[in-house]
Amino acid sequence: MILNPAVIALLLSSLLISGMIIYSSYFGYQILRRWDIKSGSETQLSLERRTYLVSTILSYAFGFQLISLFLFVFTADKLHSIFVGAMCAAGTLNVNKFGYPALILKIASFLLAGLWLILNHADNRAYDYPLIKKKYLFLLLIAPIFLSETIILTRYLIGLRADVITSCCGALFSTQRKGLVPEIISLPALTMKLAFFSTTLATILSGFYFLKSGKGVYIFSSLSAISFFISILSIISFISLYFYELPTHHCPFCIFQGDYNYIGYPLYITLFVATICGIGTGVLNPFKTIESLTGVIPRLQRRLTIASTISMVVFLAITLYPILFSDFRLD
Amino acid sequence: MNRLRNILDFTISSLMRRKGRNIALIVVYTFVVFILASVIFFTEALRREATTILRDAPEIVVQRVIAGRHDLIPLRYIDKIKAIPGVRSVKGRLWGYYFDPLSGSNYTLIVVDPRNSLSGVNHGDIKEGTIIIGSGISRSRIVHEGDTMPFRSFDGIPLYLKVKDVLSSESAIIAADVILISEKDYKKLSGIPSGYCTDLVISVANTKEIPTIARKITEVLPDTRPIVRDEILRTYDSVLNWRSGIILMIFWGALAAFIIFAWDRATGLSAEEKREIGILKAIGWETSDVIMMKFWEGIVISLTSFLTGMILAYLHVFFSSYSLFKPVLLGWSVLYPEFRLTPFIDTYQIATLLFLVVIPYTVATIVPSWRAATVDPDSVMK
Amino acid sequence: MIRLREIRKVFNSGRPSEFTALRGISIDVELKKVTVLKGPSGSGKTTLLSIIGCMARPTSGRIWFEEREITSLPERFLTEIRRKTFGFVFQQFNLIKGISVIENVMLPSYPCGEDIREIRKKALELIQFFNLSGKESSKIEWLSGGEQQRAAIARALINDPSIIIADEPTAHLDTKLSLEFMGFMKMLKEREKTIIIASHDPIVYESDIVDNVLNMRDGIVITGDL
């Protein structure tokens, strides 16, 4: 194992976060069973007190989770110099079979953590805890994902050995291998471009439409989710090519490096923020009719939509910049 | 928004009121950050130095290995390697160690080819009878420009060499114990026969070809061992990584003690503090307001300690030539180079520090904060 | 109108130290009037005050505040109501030492989300009203007993509540200051505030501004207007 401070930090925080989630899930379960807002009984009172604690713990846990995704990618990128054959995070993640699954689970955790925080925020704005049961049910459903993330991440980090030869992203993200990634890469650039720009624009437009008319929430929300996937695929397929100015360099991780002005960070951050806020808007919608939330939810949805659309526009701008302004031409 | 600001206002004023109780916590917190930050900054700076220096190192160094040990390499091997496609140039290097009984240390003697300058070192042509010495040697033997140093050759005959120049301390990290010497003098001193040299330096046209060429060299010359530059870098990285990791493990104890202290401090509110929270609840503050106050308290304390600790660590590592960890991180050597590291700090290190210190601290204070905040509003009336 | 029906309050239920403070109180408290809870210490006055003032929840029984049942509202909401509706003056003043007069007065408003400058303005007006001008930046512990009392009342009024609750307000005051206190209560009554005071001090319960007196003993109301 690589006894690097950052690796230790990742392990420690992952363990802490999982610990906090387990603790909270236990109380979440209690709350699901015994919560009754109408009774003024001692049990209810102590549950109400407890929920402050659990809510605070989870807010911290999920907050840390959001940051740890970036620390993870950062670390993978920095560690590449230790591994033969690795030129960027792609190589580091490939050192053992847990690297990429860890990344995928971390991304999933990131999105789910963000959604839970949005739900929690809405619940806290109302005076009678209208979403409390749903919130904790959601927590119990997603807890296994966080726990497996910790397990896989730990196995990945412990299994990092400097004497393993890994592949460079040039080999991983090439058409020469079998698998999903090469399929994506071999899709004609024009198709991908069309798909990407149309979905992104559609998402932005539906966001505006929702802001103006208050309708079409689910369309906007689903489009946000769809454009997340298409954007990731597009980054691998053609967007990265423009940043590297190379027709064969498809790696989605090299853009985190200094050579490319660390553009990977704003690119992915805007995408993730846009996605969480977009999906969150839809997730909140069914609860609009609850009495104590009638004022809260529409306001929250508006703010989320604004955040989402602005992020999406910035994301689009970042992807367009090299396409429009660099001398590189794909076809 | 206003609520956040107002509560922050009150938090700061209450922290100022209770300086005594909070000072101890801040001092310990700062110390922990200081130690960890020092380790992280130091290793990262060293890593960067190594990378910068090794950048100019030869891509492949070929050594001859006999009976498992490094031996002299015949110059005729040069042509054999030149024949390998992809090899741009092959040069022989002449260098070795010299044990000086007076200081009990090993010097590295290097024959410099003016065409092949040593990275980062300005030396010009070395005339016979003269040498250029590193700053470490100058210090330990109290020898300066113009002085003469005696050497004992392989056959017992003394050799007196005049010091033409002393290398600047800026190059100390690689050249503290180095002596630059002319070819004839070195051959006299070491007894290396003509037709041989210490090792060969290869430069290649395409860096991607390095592993292939290295392999071919061993095929053509089975008694040689090629050392690839990237491997050196990787080894360096690995060593620094695990060494800094070990120090961190040791300071785990300090960190754990700090966390326990923080938790204890957060749990053991003074009667005065308890009363204050009771009053706040009585006059209309809600549990979440008190939790927010505690949150701000944590942030203010964390920020103060974190910034102070980091600044102190920065000064410690980059401006004082004495470092607490030099022995562990640099390995052992009799001549410690005196050098200044180039200050380097980036977001990554800060993020790591945050994760290692601030997060455990915050987690430790969550439950005690909550407990303090869930006091009954009517407690002050009883 | 504040209505209480069959209010019981038991502390430390199920444990050896179990103690019943209120044994079934059913009263109506009229708004915009002055009500006094009279009785010896241990009679449950303070407990009853804290329940009426939404500071604690009864073990059993129900409360209505202007036709709205507030018995088992969650703490979050209850606190919001309390902050906006009730102003408390405590027996021990319960001012926070080490901070200034004005900060003490402003404190109950901090969580409300108002701009701090607005809060400051209101606080200064109240300080002026209670003749404490010039002392707003002094630390609270430097003020005399009478001045602290006035600061405590000012604090109770910062959120412009409609109901003032005072628990044994004259317990630590001499006659002059006690009369001064009742004078302030008169002013507040003239401003259509509801006032509920718990006291066994004759200066309080025999004052001519008092509309109702409820006699309490051992957790129940013995006599009282209903």
C-alpha cells in the first residue's frame, strides 16, 4: 500500500463517513418506526431531539462526501508518477481491479449525497418535518451504496502496489481494446456532437421554460439526468480531443493536469452541480402539495433550477471554447 | 443569510469572552496542524527538487555487473550500444567514491567532460592538478579556494590537488560531497585502467522507446544492467511516500490525543457556558440555532488553528535550515547538506491537511455540540 | 384567549425522583389583560408559566392559543411561535454577563433573520424608552439592579411580542423598584399587551392593574376566575 498522506486522508474520511452513515441509519430506522408528529409523548420528544443530531451528522457526512470525490481524483492524478505506465489518473485507477469501480461508486455517492442534502434542506424549512420519514427511508436505501464505496475504495487503496505495471490512458482509451469504452470512442464524432449539443441545449431551454411558466419540471429533471450521461460520454468521445488537440487522446482524466490549465475541475464541477440541482428539482416536486411545504418547495425549485441552468451554460461554454477557438479541427 | 451572520457575530463575541478556555484547544490544534503540514510540505518540496534535478539526468545509465556487483565497463561496449536503433548518443562516465579517513566520509569524485556538463553546476575545464570541491567538503575539512588537499592513491602514493573553486551551496543537495577532477588525476588516484570507465550514459531519440532499448541492451550485452531514469523517479517517489506516511503514523498518536482532547473540551462545558445556552434557549433560540452557533465556533477555531499551523509550518520548512524531520526523510549521511528548499504549496496539500485534521475534529465535536444544544428552554427557570 | 384543559406535568417520570408539578389545570387566560398566578413556592406557578409560554410541553392535557391547538407542535414551530408571541422576564434576569447591554437586548432577534442594523435600531429605541441611553455599550454586570431589570424588560420586548410573561419579577427588588416594575407593566397594558405574572408579592397581586388572580397550591388552582 502507498502510505501517502493523501491516501491516508481518503481512507480515514471514507471510514468516518461510513461510520456516520451507519450510526444515522440506525436512528433513521427508529424514526421510521416510531415517529408520530401528532403525539406529544416522551418518545416523540426524544425522537425530535435526536433528529437534530442525525440531521447534523448526515449533513456533515454528505458534505465531506462531496469534497472527497475531488480529493480522490486529485490523488489518483498525483500518484500516477509512482506507477510504471501511468501518465494520469487513468493509469492509477487501473492498477488493480477496484480502481474504476471505486470511482463509479464515488460518483454515484456524490449524486445521491447531493440529492439527500436537497431533501433535507427542504424538510428543515418546514415546521412540522413533513419529509422526515421519506428522508430516512431514502437514507436507508442509499446507505448500502456508501458502505460499498468505502469497502471498494479501501480494497483499492490497500491494493496499490508500486511494482504493478499499469496502462497509460492512451492504451485504456483507445479503439484497440474490447469493451464499452472503445465502442463509445468509435462512434462517429458527428453523431456524438449532435447528441451532446441537442441534449444540453434542450436541458437549458427546459430549465428556462420551467422558470418562466412553472411547468415541465419532470422534463427538465429527466433531461438533466440524461445530459449527465451523454456529457460524460461526449467528454470521452470528442470533447477531450479538442482540449488535447490530438485526434487520438480520449482520456477524461488528463484534463485535470496542469498542462491543460486544470480545466478538468471546472468542467466536471459545473457538470455535477448542474446534474444534482436539475435532478433535485424533480425529486422535490411530488412534495409540493404538502401543506407546510407549499411555499418552500417552489422557491427551492426555482433556486435549484437557476443554479442548474447557469452551471450548464458555463459547462457548455467550457466545452465550446476549444472547439471554437483552437486551431484543431477534428474532421 | 442574516441569521447566519447574526449567529456568527455572537459566536465570535462569545469566543473572545472565553479566551482562556479556548486558547489551550487552539494551541494544541495549531501544533497538530503544524506537524502534519511540515511533513507534507517537506516531502512534496523534496519530491519536486528530485524531479527537477533528475530531469537533466540521463535517460539510461548502463552499468556492468560481475558476480552481482557493479564493475568497470569496457569502452568497446559503446559501439555495440550505438548500433541499437533509437539510440542517439552513448558516452562514458568516469567517477567513483573516495573514503576520507580524516572526516570519516565518502566523497564522490567525478571526471567532468566539459561537453557533458553536470546539471546545475558551473565548472568549466578542470586542469590537471586542480579540483573543484562541494560545499560540504569545504565546511567539514575547512578547505577553501587556493588550498591544497592531500589524497591517497590506490597504490599508496599521495596525490596533492589544489582547490580551484568551491561549489555554491545552491547545488548542495546534489553536490555537497562532490569533487570534480580531471581525467588524468582520477586515473592516477583510482587506478582505473585505460579502456574502461565507470558507466555509460545513453540518450535516446524517443522516450517511448526507452523500455525497448533497455531490453535490447541487456540482450546485446548480457553482463550489463541498464538503469532507467523514470525508475529512479518512481523509486524516489515511493520512498518519500512511505517515509512521510510512517511519520504520519507516528503522529497518529498526537492526532488521536488531540481529537480526544477536543471531544472532551466540547463535552465538558463549564457551568457558565451551560447557563448561557440555557438562557439563549429561553429567550427564543432554537436547537438548530445553537447547533449553528457551535458550528461557527468549530469553524472559527479550525480556521484560526489551521492557518496559523500552516503558516508556521511553511516558515519552518522553507525558511529555517533546521528541520525536525531531516534525519528520517533524508536517510543517513555524515555530511548533511545545508540547503534551502524551494517553497512550494498547492491546493492538494491543503486539501489533504484539511481532511486529516479538520474533518476528524469536526466529527468529534458533533455529538457534544448537539448535546449542549438540546438543553430544555425552561432549564433556567427551574 | 389561551385555554388550558387538564394540564398535567410530571418530571422524571418512572424514576425514583418522579415529581408531579401540575395536577390537572383547566383555566382560561384572557388576552390584553393582566393575570397573576399567586401561590407559595412549589405550587407549580413557574411550571405553569413555562407551559403557557410554549417553553415546555405538558405531560398530558391540551392547550389552545387563539383557537389553534399548540399542545404537541414540534419544538421547531413552537419556538418560532414563542419567539414572536412571548417576551419573558425572569426572576434572575438571566442576562448574559460579559456582553453589552445592547447585545443582550438584541439577542432574541438574532435567529429571526432580520438585518442586524434593523435589530440594532429597535434595540436602541427600547433602551431609550427605558432610560438606559448612554449605557448601551456597557457590560451588563456594571449596571445596577434596577437598570438590569429595565434591560431585561427591554430584551423581552425586542421582538414586539403580544404577551409578556414574568416569573417572580420583584423577588430581588426593593419596594421602590417593585413599584417601578408595576409601572412598566401598566404602560405595557395600555399598549394592549397581555401580561401574565407569577408572584407571591402583594405589591404585584394587589396592584390595581391586575384583572385576574389565580391561586395555586400543590399543582392545582384553588380559586380563580373561570
